[in-house]
Amino acid sequence: MSEETNEAKKPERTVSGDVAFPAIRPSVQTNLLLLLQNRFAVRLAYSTSEKQQVKLKGGK
């Protein structure tokens, strides 16, 4: 491998010194956001149904 290809593979650094990651394609970003949203919606629904079941049984 030449020096040129090795240089191209190194991650770029931002002004603050953080590693700059390449941009995520919008379609991939949308899919990831939808997956997260769906996961939290399912969690919320499950915890809400548990609370309702406790209330129906006469608990707090």
C-alpha cells in the first residue's frame, strides 16, 4: 500500500479534536430513528398496560 491510501483511511479531526464521522445517508438515518421511536413506543405501551393492570387489581 502506498502512503496515499493510508492517509485517506485516517479519520478526519474536527477543530475541537473530535473524530469526524462520515455523514449517514438520510434513508439510513430515517430508518434508525423509526426503529428507536418504535422501540420506545412499545416500552411505553408495555409499562402503561402494567400500571393499568395493577390499578384494576386494586393496587396503586
